[in-house]
Amino acid sequence: MYLPLLDHIDKFVKLDHDERNTVLTYLDCHKVRKKEHVLKEGQVCNAQYFIVKGCFHQYIINEKGVEKTLLFGIENWWMTDFLSFQSHSPSNFYIQAIENSEVISIDKESLEDLLIRVPKLERYFRLCMQKSFGASQVRIKYLFTMSAEERYHHINTMFPEFVQRVPQYMLASYLDFSPEFLSKIRAGKV
Amino acid sequence: MYLPLLDHIDKFVKLDHDERNTVLTYLDCHKVRKKEHVLKEGQVCNAQYFIVKGCFHQYIINEKGVEKTLLFGIENWWMTDFLSFQSHSPSNFYIQAIENSEVISIDKESLEDLLIRVPKLERYFRLCMQKSFGASQVRIKYLFTMSAEERYHHINTMFPEFVQRVPQYMLASYLDFSPEFLSKIRAGKV
DNA sequence: TAAAAAACTTGAAGTAGTTCAAGAAAGGAT
DNA sequence: ATCCTTTCTTGAACTACTTCAAGTTTTTTA
């Protein structure tokens, strides 16, 4: 149950037996049902979530009441609103399960505590974040340089299983165009 | 010369006298002239740059040969291509000085070394990155929810001095629209 | 301080993608 | 198995923004 996270940590830093056990005492694994939220706009984001199983998206609702998906997360990714988490400010975002999922959550206080007891984890979280941030930089590059159609074909080539896994309208939103347009791209009508 | 960085570190973690001195031995401060690059597409990004003075932008050149600015950096920000830095892969980006600037650079090996000697810095870099990543998440929100005109007015309200500081065509590119369109927004011709 | 280069402006014509509305298909719950 | 909800499709009308080209202004360099 907690193994996926320990394995993930192990890719970045080596913990000894005691440290692993310490980590375990701080974690809390629970199920999140499809469509359930772990964060809503306006709330202060007080935890980070490691996805053990399932799929989430981070989204906002625009002034027309339409959902815009900014980010997806699947197994072995951390999800949170880092800005709200760090600065205790109300979040701009919703984070919602797209499938029945399982997450390991750790709240801010526990994390602070844990990082004092297992300082090696500072490195783990640093490297994780570096990876996410790198990915987000590349994403902006794609948004800035490719047409809607190119973005769709690109993601479809790189992550075909993922494209099947999430609703089309969310994918369209993530790629920053309308669901109708995605439908037309797929039908070859553009 | 190195004080701005030590001050910045001090906002996140407290170093003792020895640790500060250790840090200093790893740093290298140098001037970068306007239009000079610290990173070009295709190079592996081997260092992180802390901006002591001046202004940089990270950009790509698209298939039409046009520059697209993905990110700006000013005093007290770190700039690098984290993906390339972490995974030793060729960078997608250029990083160039917009003004005559001064940076403190630290290369990958030195950083690894330094982090071993001053482990507290793991925390510093983690928190720095968390802040940058949070900012980049919010930026994507703006790109996804505001019209071109709204994005311009927003940045102009939030950071008026910054808007004056960089060429309009770079700002337009950063906001993801054409320089001509920015000209028209400013003239009230949209 | 003149000449060259870089940055900004303007209008006209074009287009990539949106919006709307209505129907069809697929998925979930009881 | 059927009803209800959610998701996907299609075409027609529209629009926010781009592209192009030419001229003007500002900045840099020698």
C-alpha cells in the first residue's frame, strides 16, 4: 500500500531501515472516489497527495462556468497546489479524481516534522519538484509552438494509453482548445 | 557581490558562519552583457544561474524562425533549464540577458558537492523551486482563462515597472500573442 | 552626430479556432 | 433491461487574433 511511494523515494535517495519506518508513520493512504475532490477553489491547500493508483486533474472554472484542466496526475506523481501549500493562501484550483483512486497524503505539519526527522527527504522532494517543474516548462513550450492539431497528435503519439484514459473534453481543455475542435481533429475534418 | 544570494538563502534557511563561508567557495559571479547567452538550444544545461542584477529571458525559436519568450527572470531569481540540468539532455531553450547583468553561477558538480557539505541547502533549493513551480502553475491559469487583452492589462497592473523594463515584442511573446496585437491593445484599437 | 539597426505602429486581408444548438452514442445506476 | 446522465459529433456562423507589408520612431554604434 505504501510501497509505491517508498519505491519512488528510493529512485532519488537511499533510506535505511529506520528511516523507512519513520516515513511510514507519517503517511496516510486512502481511497478517493471518481469525481471526489481533494482540493477546491478557495480552500487553503494543506496537503500533498501521492497518487498510488488512479488519475486526477487539477482544474479551474472560468467566468463562463466552464472547467479548464491545467494538469493531469497519474500513478507515482505528487499533486498539490504548491503556491497555496507554501504560502497558506486560498487556492485557485480544484483537484479531482477522474477514476476511483488511491492516494497517500501528507499534510503540511507532518511534512515539516518528517523533513526534520529524515532530512534526506528534502533532497527527494527537491528532485521530484525539479522534475515536475521541468515538465511544466516543456509543456509551455508545446503550447507556444504547436497548433491545436499538432498538440493533439503529439500527445497521442507520446502517450497513447493516457489519451484513452481520460475523457476527450478534459484532454481538449488540457491542450487548450474546445472539445468540439478535438472531435473534428479526430474525424479529420480540419 | 555574493550578498544578494546569501540574503536570499537566509529567507528560507539559516546558515551559520562556517556554512556561509563554505557556500561562498562554490560560487562564481560574473557579468553577462546584454544579448549574451548563458544557454543555447542543443547544449546540455550544466549550471544554475542566480540573477544578482539585470534581466534574462528563456526562449525558443520556432519553425518560422521567430523567438518565443517562455519566461523572464530578474534579480533574486534562479534561471536554468531544469529538465536538461537534471537529466543531462540537450536543452530546448535559449537563456539570454536582456540587459547588462550579473549572475552567480553554480555548475552541477559543484552543486552536488555543496549540497553534501551544506545539506540545509537541499531545503533552500526545494523551497525556491516550489515557489517557481507555483508561479508557473498560476501562469498557465492566466494563459487558459484570460484573453490577450486581459493578460496584458493584468501584467501591466501587477508589474508596471517590469512591463517598462522589457521590449514590447518580448512581452507580447511571453503573453502569447503577436507584437502587432500588443501595439493595437496599447493604442486602444482593439 | 550620422548612419545603421532595432523596436514599434497601422491598416487590410486572412485563418485557426470558438460558439451554439441539436442530435447520437456511450456509460452508470437501479 | 431501461432510464438518466454524461460524453461525443456535426455543421454553420462568428471572432479573436495573426500575417503581411510599409512606414515611423527609438536606440545603438562608430
